[in-house]
Amino acid sequence: MRFQNKKINWRSSIASIISNAALSGNLSSKVASPSISNFVILKKFSVTLHPPRAPKIIVVIWQPPSPNWTKCNTDGSTSGNMYSCGGIFRNCNSDMLICFGENTGTGNSLHVELSGAMRAIELATTHQWLNLWLEVDSELVVRAFKNQYLVPWHLKNRWMNCMLLTRNMNFLLLTYLGKEMFVQIN
């Protein structure tokens, strides 16, 4: 009735909505969300789905450290306004020695990853584990060990203290991918 006082049958209205939704949906190259309810709706409108890409799966096999070495695996996590890091220390028999988890306050992924690495170095020093193998999943952390200028200014003092601590130990840094990235053997 809105357009020139014409009455449209409700079935025609529904058919028009479905065909217009199908047309615009099928012309889109956007990826569909993984939601089952969205899947059902898009199928009702005869929209061809563009599923999201499958995640890249990397096989990670944990290896214990050599005798007389302590290995620490660390990781950081950000979710919304939650920032935290954690790690686990193990010996050559794969026995858990200690683990840690802490809220890092604010920051970003580099902040939490660096915080985890720094806490691992500090704890190793406290426990007098002088042969430390640190394993991380962040290439940025590895780059920070090679170039201190990548470290944010608010972490710089703590970072430099940790670098001094590593000079008094045999220190090995690897990524989870097994690439040796930084070695300091004294």
C-alpha cells in the first residue's frame, strides 16, 4: 500500500525477501560464521556458504631437557581486558618442579609473552637453576632477546635485569617449533 496504493500478497513479499537475500548473499565473498544458527538461516535463504578456513595445525612434541638442565615452557594470553602469563618448569625426567601463572595487568600480546619469559628467568635464578632452557611460542620474544629495542619502555628495566641474570647461567631459548633462536652458554 505504501507504493502507489498497491496491495502486495504476503507470499509475494516473502518470496521477494528470500530472492533479494539470496542474490545479495550469493554475490558476497565474505566468510560465514561457524554458528549453526547462522548456517540454518543462510540455507533457508539459499545463500551459498563460504566456510572459514580450517585452522593451521602444528604438531608440537615436547622434549625433556638434557641432564642437569631445567626446562621452562611459557605462554601469554590476552582475552578482552584480561592479560596473563604462565609457565611450567620440568627436569630431565619430565618431573614438574614448579609452575606459575600471573595477571600482568594491562598490555598486549608482546607484554604478556615477555612477562612470562622474564618471570621464568627470575624464578630459575631464585631456585639456582643455572642451566635454563626456555621454550616460548612467540617469535617476538626471541627477537627481543636479540634486539633490546623491541622491548616496550615500561618493561625495559625488568628486561635488562633479566638479561643480566642470564649472563650468570647457561641459557638456551627455543621456539615451540624447535628452531634454535638464541643461545648463551657461559
